[in-house]
Amino acid sequence: MNIPFRSFNRFVWLPLIVLVACGVASAQSLQLSLVSFLTAHTKNVHAAPISRDGLYMASASSDQTVKFWELKTDRELKSFSGHTGDVNTVAISPDNKLLASGSDDMSVRVWDVSAGRELYNLAGHTGFVQGVTFSPDGKLLASVSYDKTVKLWDPHTGKEVRTLMGHTEPVFGVTFSPDGRWLASSSNDKTVKIWEVRTGKVVKTLSGPKDSVHGISFSPDGKFLAGGSYDSSVTIWDVASEQVVRTLAGTGRIEGVCYSSDGRLVGAGNREGMVRFWQAGTGQQVLALARPAIAFSVRFSPDDKIVVTTAGNAIDEWMVTMQPDAAK
């Protein structure tokens, strides 16, 4: 059986990929169908976030480039060059006007999407930059690095606002809470720290994983936080109580983690090429997807109809469907 397969605005025929899934709701099961396979990058893709309105996607790669895409058509709109090392992370501003990227060259760069040029080269980190993210209102940009610090920047002026210090080892992941009041960072020190954005103070330290914590994601309501670890698990914390409420058992060293936009699912990709999805509320695994290379990134579209994953130098787009479960 075949499906039409979209790649660089051309349709070709590839085999349908059928995935075995468990029930995620009463009389339903989760199914993903591959609809697009993008290979514009020549080396590993480390991140492929989707814009808040679901119209665009960005990608960051070891080929030292950042690309900006129209998600509906898979059309590459812009390609940005300037980094002199692997690009480990990229973020899209809430208004889609700016991109930010971080690299092994120890810089954070801010790009003007419309003009297709670099606005700022933010120097200050003294180690590989592993994560960047914009605040929900777009007024702040956060970055994290092997230098053990979290930095806040004004992306519109290129000025450093504050350096947050508290982690004792390299910092890998960073994300703002949905309301923008809090910033979470994950580290090789096996913890996630929650910072108050207004003061830059650590207000909570979340522990539990037995190895480094990499990808992190707040639930859409901001009450929970999921963190993926090299101990092969995803930990879900209750942010208010700082307690572990659920541990999602996986395999391999977990990199990217993401909540679905409705908060019902958690997805994670690992260095061994496995992408897994669980029910956030029960911890039940609902799908395991084997990819041919490192799965650094997993992202849901705002309407949860598309999942974007990475595998080596490829970006995969999957159509999400909820199917009646014949076993029910």
C-alpha cells in the first residue's frame, strides 16, 4: 500500500509506514502516517521547532546552517549561514519575525527572517550553546551552555539582560513557562532548575533522574514539567510541589521532549533513533517509532495534527490520526 509523499513540493510514492499503537482514549488509538521527508541539511538536524501559529518551522544542523520553512508546503523560505560550528538549537519568535540559534562556536545569533540576514551575534557564553528559547511575549531570549550558565538577552537590542548561575555542570535544555513567569533549565548535574524571570532567582530545583537531563517541556497549563534523561526515562514533575508524579520508562539516551498542545501526550526522541509517545495522565506508552538515526527533536503542531521529528540529516513530518480501536 502506498501514500502520496510530499518532499520539496514534489510528490513521489513511498511505502506507507504502519505503526502499532495502544489505546490512548476510550475506543481510540494513535496512528502516525509519514507525509513529508526533508533532506535539505547535509548533517544531523538537532532541532526543528514549529511556530506558535503552526505556519512555519525552523531547523538547526551540524552543517552550520539554520533554515526556515513554510510548514504547509515544506517550502524552504530562507537559509542562514554564519555560525562556524554545529548549530545545536533554534527558536522562532512569537511573531515569526526573528529566529535565534546557538552553536558550538559559543555564540547565540539572532536573525531577521524577512531580510534574511543576521541581526546580532550575541557573545558571552564560554562553552557550546545547547539551547535557546523566546519568552511568550517575545521580549526576552534565553540561552544555555556548557559553561554552566543560563543567559537572558533582549533580542531586539542584542544586549545581555542577566546571567543566571546555579547549575554545577553543563546546561542542555531551556524553556519558558506558558505564562512567561518562570524559566526552566536542565543540566548534566541531573537537575532541572526553575528560575523566576523577573528576579533571576532559583525558586525550585527538581531532582529524580539518575543521569543528565536534556530536553524539557512545560505542560500547556504550566502545572507540570517533563524532562528527558540519559537514564532512559522521562520524568514528569508537579511544578508547585516539586514532586515526581510520574516516570515514563523508555530506552536509550533521551534528547528531545515535548508535550502535545492539548497536554494529553508526551513525546520523546533518543540518541538510538527511537521516538516514543505516552499518555501524560497515566504514563501508558501509546506508540514506539524506530527511526534510522539519532532523534534529537520531537514537536507537535499547535492543533496536534502534525508531529515533526528529526532523524540524522532528515526532518520527518507525520500526520496524526485517532483511529477506532478494534480491540475495544
